[in-house]
Amino acid sequence: MQTRSTDPIHAPRTLHAAYARTVLSHLLAVKPSVAQVLAPAHLRHLDDLDPAGRCTLQEWHGLMDMASQHLGGRDLVPALSEQFKPWHTGLLGLTLMTCSSVVDVAGLLQRLHPLLDDVFTIERGVVGQRFYLRLHATTAEASPQLARLSLAVWVHRLRWLTGQADLLIDVNFEGTGPVDVNPYQRIFGGQVRFDQGDNTMWGDAACLNMPIMSRDAVSHSLLHGQAVKQLNLLSNGKDLLIDQLQRLIKAQLTLGNVTLDTMAQALKLPSRTLQRRLEESGLNFRLLVDDVRKTQAQHHLRDTCMPVSELAGALGFSDPTSFNRAFKRWTGSSPGAYRRSGA
């Protein structure tokens, strides 16, 4: 089936789902009692282990705001940057770990950065005796929080990959700084400045020649090839839009408010635009909802003990009878028979 690329101007900005999982994991580690009030839409990020999973920038901001409120309004970026590990982002993180030197890491990060997020692009270079990495927002939907987290994570990874714990990095950040800048000072070690015109980290150019401690040429070649394939799949646009739509449908089923209009609003798209893009991909919204329901129903019947009556409500059906009728249409058998068969 032929697909067309989504319009990058209108497509919602997205980032790797590991960013969402890190926020939730930190919140639950610091305040376990919060688990009782988290919505299913929040918890699904912890349950979803898709290594290429994405969440929208808007969704991530919502998680950050929610977590900050539960933790007394604190700035979460410093703590999250310490918990964010290379392998959390799947292929890209593992590929960076097997590079031969820091300059190779910087080049690969620049080329494959969309696997982390499409909110920013990366500019890298050397000026005099100093190297720099600079973030450029791809649209007006920028994110000072994500910029700070990205640069903080990279500093931690640079020290970890090279084994040089005392590297000093200077950094500029756009936007007003937090009340307490000391955590950022501890992370970067060098000069930290807010209210600047860019988001850029600077370091000694000699760092670029430092070897990576976990370098492995054979593994790197294999991982790099897979990462490039993943980037190509992501770049075709279908994964960005259709995957986001399927995830939104899955999250909203319980609320029973899954319509084309509500999904388009969540995706920041006009309803007519979403309809057109579905048609271009050979898809139908009603059938797409049906498919998500079917997949979820089969999963719960096969892998959980959720009663059929509860499952019907969780999938947005008005009553178990309607669910039974739909499931038989999908599979040719009743939910109970399907569960007993261990399909």
C-alpha cells in the first residue's frame, strides 16, 4: 500500500516514548502513592515497551506538568537527566554506545536525532579550540524544557561514554531560568546561562578525539544499519500520524469519546485534514477504531483475567451484548469461547 509523507508543518511534534516513561518512573519512585490517581492514559506509557514508540510533545508537557505538581512544583529536568540511560532510547542509544570516538557520536546524533525527537534539529561544529552542539526548533512548537533535558542528558552521556567524569561544559539556554540554578551548575560544571538566544553546549575541542569505552566496530555496523532503517520508516510519515492516532484511540476508548473530530483536535489537525490523510493511506476511521478495539480485546482475553463485562466498558461499548456481537463479527467466536481456546 502506497503512503504519502505527512506535512511536517502541520504534523504534531513527537518524541521517543522513553521520555514519557522516564517522567512517570521518576514520579512513582519519589511518590508511589500517586499511582492511585494516575489515569490509564498515563500508565499506558509504562505498559508500552515498544522500542520505537512515540508520544506527542504536548502529551509530554502534560506529563511534566502533572509530575511537577505532585512533587511540589520542582524543576524535574536535573533529576530526569540523571536517570535517562543510553539504552532507554533503543537502537539509537545502543548505536551511540558502540561508536569509536566522540566526534563519531556527535555526527551520528546529528543524523539520527529524529529517532529521539522531531522537535529539534542539531547543528555541530568547531570554533577555535571549542566544539559546540546547538539545538534548532523545527517549528514554533518549541520546548525549553526538552532543550534543557536534551543537553543535560548529552553531558551525562558524554562523561559516561568516555569515562571522563570531570569534563566541564558551558551551556546557553533560551527562556527564563529556574529559581535554583545550582543543579544545572553541578550537571555541566562550566558556565550556565539562561535567557540566551540559543540552546547550545560548548566544550574543549580536544574532547572530540576521545575514544568511547564501549566501542565495538562489528556491533556498531549492525546497529547503525538497523537505526537507519528505523529512521526511514519513521520518515515516511505514516508511522508519525497513524501510529499516534492508534495510540490516541487506545487511550480514549474507556472514555467512550472516540470520534474523528476529537482525535483530530488531539492531534492538532483540522478534521478534514485527518480524514484526507487517512484516505491517502487507504484507511477508514471507523475501521481503524474497530481494529484497535479488536487488538485490545484479543490481548485482554488472551493475557489477562479481566471479566468480559469490564472489558466491554474498557473498550467503549455501551454493554456486554454489543461487545459480544462485535467480537463475534471480528473473529467468528464469542469472547468466552476465544478465552477458553487460549487463542
